Amino acid sequence: MMQDLSQFKLPKDFRGRPAWIVQLWWLTQSTLFGLSPQFMYRWRRWLLRLFGAKIGKSVLIRPTARITYPWKVSIGDWSWIGDNVELYSLGEIEIGANTVISQKSYICTGGHDFRLPSFDIYAKKIQIGSEVWIATDVFVAPGVVIGNGAVVGARSTVLHNLPAKMISFGNPAKPTRSRN
């Protein structure tokens, strides 16, 4: 058998908080966060901080952004999280200052070990530096580090670390030229 999901077990403390807090966050995100008007950035920052996120000053997060576990997310000052961005924070996500994550991008810290019949789940931290621009509809894989000042082109798939101050794009994303 290649895959037997009856063997799957979520690792102890994988979510980082008790199940009732996870459920409370998901309810809060669907209502108080997700239904808030666009201009209520301060409100959304407050809600995320209430649930343990480390959010810098003047961060702009759109109400359609989705954050799985806010207590595993840190975002630096003056950064922007666009519409329909998914911060799939099974593991930690660290975003620097003055960084833009554009609409529909998917920052994915988790996956499964397909080689095991039990389909074990894992999480790997993603680090996105300061002054980075991740353009629209970019996928960033678990464990990736994107250097300061990097640009990742629209619809790219980031499977490996990307260097600082370089423009990268493609599937998989590859550095093509300096940002300067």
C-alpha cells in the first residue's frame, strides 16, 4: 500500500495551541477579521496580536488574507499582505520589514512525507527578508529563505532559497538579474 491514512497521526503540539484556541481563531478570522472593511488595518493587526502574532507597526493586511496559526507568524514594520494571500503557517513564517506579499500568493510551511504509508505531516520555517516583493500568485515552499531586497516574479514557484537583491522568476524560480 502506498498510502494508508488510517495510520496518520498529528504530532503532539503540532498546532502550537490547544484545539479550542485554534477553533476560536478560525471563527474570529471568518468573522471579525474577514468581514472587516478594507481600511481597518489597525483592527486586523490587533486581532492577530491578540492571538500571538508578532506584527510590526503600520503593517497592512487585507481582510481576505488567511493565516492558519497567527502565533507562528511575524511580520516586520511597514509590510503589506495582499488580498487572498495564504500564510499557511503550520511552521513559522518570518517576514521582514517593508516587504510586499502580493495578492493570491501562497506561503506554505507544511507538507507530507509521501514515501511513508502514514503520510506523516511536517512543517519547515519560511523566512522572507526585508524589502522583498513577492508578486502576484507566487507559491513559496516549506523551508525556503528569500534574501533581503529580492523580487519574485508573478506566478513563480519558489522551491529553493533565493539570494538577496536578485530578481527571480519561473517554475522553479531562478535568479535572473540584479535588482539594482
